Amino acid sequence: MSIRYRLAATFTLLGVIFLAVFGGVMYFLYSNIIFAQLDELLMLETIHLSGYAYEDKMGYLKIQPLPRDIHRQTKDKLIIQVWNKDNRLIYQNQMVIGLQPLAPDGLNAQDTLFSTTYNGRFRVLSRPIYNDESHNGTLQIGYDLTVFSLTENSLIREMVLFTIFAVLIASSLIYLVVSREIRRIINVTETVKRINDADDPSLRIEDTGPRGDEIGELAIAFNHTMSRLENILISQRRFLADVSHELRTPMTIIKGNVDLMRRFGEFDEESLNTIDTQTDRLTRMVTSLLLLEQVETGRVEIKKTPVNMADLLLEVYQELVLISEYRDQRMQIEEIDLVVVAGNRDQLKQVLLNLTSNAINYTPDGGDIYLALRKDESSVIITIKDSGPGIPEEDLPYLFERFYRGEKSRARQASQISGFGLGLSIAYWIVRNHNGTIKVNTAPGKGTEFIVRLPLTGAGIM
């Protein structure tokens, strides 16, 4: 059985149970109200009729003739019986049940007693009559419930018919509503199947239902996930193409130099330097890939210790300033404060190396690079600014994504430091896991500025 039939059947069953309980409660309340009114009527009649009972000279109970209009309100529905102390009938206004008592158990009652007799046909009040505190007889007044039973049966019949009608209408509406929502779920399932069959992450769920309900939120979340997955797949494909190119170039250079040395049978210092440079390049690529794999699998452990950021910035400056001078770039430290943060020294150095190398990579020969380290009340602020071409606006949302490289990175000059589209992603992960933030200010033709903020306190040192 499909889920729509199960849901419709479940809601219909719940509706039947609710209507049955509601009907039972209403019937119970109706019966109690009717019996309460009847009991009040019988009590009033009993009090009224008690005034017509008297005791003769022999001590026997008698009853005076009753006025004709005494029962004008109840007409023939009241049955009156008067029994003496010997349980002999001395008065009965109509022969509905012959000479039998309306309530046999009530003849010996010591107090007022209400009962329903003859299989629910009569509601009877039995009241003993006393003379000088001695039991002298019993007055019984019964109300014929035939009309009430007919009304009760009619009420039950109408409630059953109403329940059936309501269940049919409700089940139809429930089925229509459930079917509409199930169709939306089926649409999600079919879209997922099409994505799997076509291997096309560009497909999206087209949901025409309300956007704020659970299914609408599911469709939005799924489409958002597929968008991210599509971007990741595109980035991975582009990354694989870039890595293939990056690997092919140094491997070709290394193989060419090895062939030359083998052909001439001697070691050439220039060829050895070239092989060494290309090997370093391959090592950096492999190291970055390994670090990224550890980041993705959560195997990178951050052990924090006090880190002097001023010493770290000067160390990075000294390592890279020669490269910038070789390209006639001017690298300057604009401002530096003595600050200590809680962090992993090697990883924080990796952030500074990646960002500074990135600035050297994209700054043209003769350009400027500025480093700064300052603090405010709660943060350490590191800025790395260059006078390069800037980053296109369409690349900014993906700047820190793994494997992503903007089109500008494909137009590097041969003398530039090679990148693999991993440096900013690794830097972003390291900063985030140091409870910091990394932002970029850029505009085409106006250079780029990376701003790193780290907590100033030493909390979290392990």
C-alpha cells in the first residue's frame, strides 16, 4: 500500500475515532441532562402528590381524589402508584403495566430512590410515606420514556449518518491533500533519479508548492546542496586539468634535462639547478595536496601554544623578500606590534606564506606589497596588500573554496611563483580553526588586500 493510502486511511481512522468519542460524549451529556430534568419533574410531582395522602381511622393509607388537571403538563406520560405498608396497590392512575409495581425494589426503600425499570421504559421515583416516623406506604411516580427512546434512537441514527457523511467528505479531502503533497515528494524522488541516471548535477527540483513548509524547505535545501556539489565538481574538474598541466610542465623539464645530461655524459650545473627547482615545485604541490586531504578527513590536529606574531611576520618577510626583489617588487612592513596569540606556529606561518606568496604571484614586476601587524582591544589584525590587477567580482564567492582558481591565475608569466588553487583554501581553514576570520578587499585594477583577524587572548592553549 502506498504512503498516500496509508496516510489517508490513518487520518480517516483518527477522524472516525474522534467523531465516535465526540458522539459518545454528546450522547452521555444529553442523557444526563434529560434524566436530571426528569428527576426534577418527578421530585416536584412527588412533593405535590404527597399532600393528597392521608391515614384513615384504622391506620391504613388512603389517597384523596386527585384533580383532573393535576397532570395537564405531563398528560399521559406520568404513571402514579400508591402502595400501603402491606405492599398493596391502593391507587394507580392508568393501567399501563397492570397491577405490577413500577419499581419493585422501591417498595422497601427507606428514602427517596430513583431507578430506571422495565428495560429502560420508565424512569421511576420511589418515595416512602411516613406517619409518626413509621413507614405507612410508598408513592411511586414513573415517566414513560418511550418518546425519549424514540428521540434517542433518532439522535443516534442521525449521528451515525453524520459520521459516515463527515468521514466520506474528510477522507476525500485528506486523500486530495495528501496526494498533492505526495506528488511533491515524488517530484523530489524523480529529480534525484534523473540526476543519478544522467549524472548531471545541474538539474534542480521544481517545487510548485508553498515555499515555507517542510517539503518546500527540503527542495530549497536540496537545490542548494546540488548547487554546491555542482560548483565542487566543476572546481575539481578544473583542478584536475590544472594539476595535470602543473605536473606535466616540471616533469617534462626534469626529463629533458636528464636526457641532455645523459646524452653529453656530464653533469651540467644549470640543468641540476633546474631539476632542483622543479622538484621543489612538485614537493610543494604534493605537500599542499596531503594537507588538504588531512583537512577534509579531519586528521589535522591543532596544538596551540603562545606564538609571537611579530617574530613570525618578520620570518616570513625575510624568506620571501628576496623573491620580490628579484622581480623588482617592493615589499614593505608598514606597521608591526608586539602581540602573542594562542595557536599553532607552523600553521599560522603557512597562512602568512600562502597569502604573501599569493601577493607576489599576482603583483606585476615593479609593484608594491605591504605587510602590517596591529592589534585592537580583542584581536590581532594582519593585512597583506598588493598593487596587482585585483580579483574579478565573479571569482569572489568562490575565492576560498577548495580547488578553485580564477581565470586570472591562468595568465601567469613564466617567472611567477606557481600556484595550485589550494593556498587560500588551506589558509581559510587554518584561520577558521584558530577562531579567526579572513576577508578580502579588492577591485579590478586597484589591487587586493587580505585581512586576517585572530583572537588576542591566550585562551585555548593546549
